[in-house]
Amino acid sequence: MARKGKKDSGRDGRQAQTPAQAPAKSGLDVRSFLYVGGRDCQVAHLRQIASNFGAELIHHDGGLREAVSRIDTVLPSVDCVFCPIDCISHDACLRVKTGCKKFGKTFIPLRNGSKSSLERALQTMKERDVSQ
């Protein structure tokens, strides 16, 4: 007996759902966020983690190469801001906190700049979104 392909329809005439058509398993209400500070070598990994949760990561290095004033221009376009408190300058952290108050954005300090720290924070946000 021949096995049906992904595009074959079931008994009721509907097309079988392929993995690409399946709804996102872990989406957040947050669509984009700013991550200020951290380690440059982890940015690609952090973007992938955000993508797994259906969110976009915008990174600012906290003033190492980018002007700290750029934070003010990015803040209005994001839903929340993450800051790893072990990998950010005091000036950048203060600017982020002040900007979050000014623009009404959620400020989420992370214990450290690890990938798991961001992933835990996003998982907590997802669980909070689901329970509301």
C-alpha cells in the first residue's frame, strides 16, 4: 500500500498539515525587544533563541562601539528591554532604565549574559502571556 504524501488530503477533504504550516509552538505577545550589553560572541545565539520564541532581537553593545545615545532612538520601536547586569556599563544601564520609564517600556534585568538566562526570561514571559 502506498503511503500518502504531505500534500494528500485526509478523508474529510482537508489538506494534511505539514510542519511548516503548523502554528508557532512558543510565540510571545512581545514581537521585538532590545538587548543591551552582553557578549558580542553570543549575539547570533541570542537572536536564534528570540526567533524560537517568535520574537526579534535588536542588540546594542552598551556603548563599547555604538553610541549610548542610539538606545534612545531604538527604544520607541521595541516592546521591552533586556539587560544582563553583569555585562553592561553603568551609563548604558541608567540610560535604558530612564528610557524605559519615558517610553513606557518594560525593563527586564537579567542575572547574567548567558544564553540560558535570556531563554528563562522569555519562557517566563511566554508562561505569563498564556495564563492571562
